[in-house]
Amino acid sequence: TMNLLYESDSFTVMHMLANAENEASPPQGPVLERHGFEIVDKRSGKEVYLDGSWAEMFQQHIHAWQMQTPTQEEVEDTLESYAGLAQQPVVVH
């Protein structure tokens, strides 16, 4: 499932939650719940997918934002730094 976390004229941020069930074949062994965040920089068309430790770091930003409401400029400065990780347009699914 995907949850829209943030959208503006410049950025879209989606929280991606892994689906535990795969109807085609039952899981062999333990299934890891993968989740991540997709940040799209609408100005450049770049998309970056954060998972693992990057996703954990980004989640900490989100928790901090929930504690004290930042300005849109502060949010987008942070998103811009993450979007900068994408050196070229990529689509990861």
C-alpha cells in the first residue's frame, strides 16, 4: 500500500508499505516487511526511493516534523537534500 505523506508544487512524498501476502507463491521462510519512502522532485522529474537505513533516517525527520510543525520551506529543504541523492531519473518498484 502507498500513503501520500506530503504534496506541494515541488515535491511528492509517498510512504510505501510492503505487502506481506504474495498470492502466486507462499513465502519460503520468514518474510521481511520492507517499507520505504518515495520522494519525487516535480521540478526535475527525479525520483528517489529510500529504504533500509535511509528510510529510518527519513522517518526520524517525519517524527520531528510531527513534534514541531516546520515551515514548508524547512520541509522542502530537507526533501531537496534527499532528492539530491538521485543523480539521474530512476524508477524503483
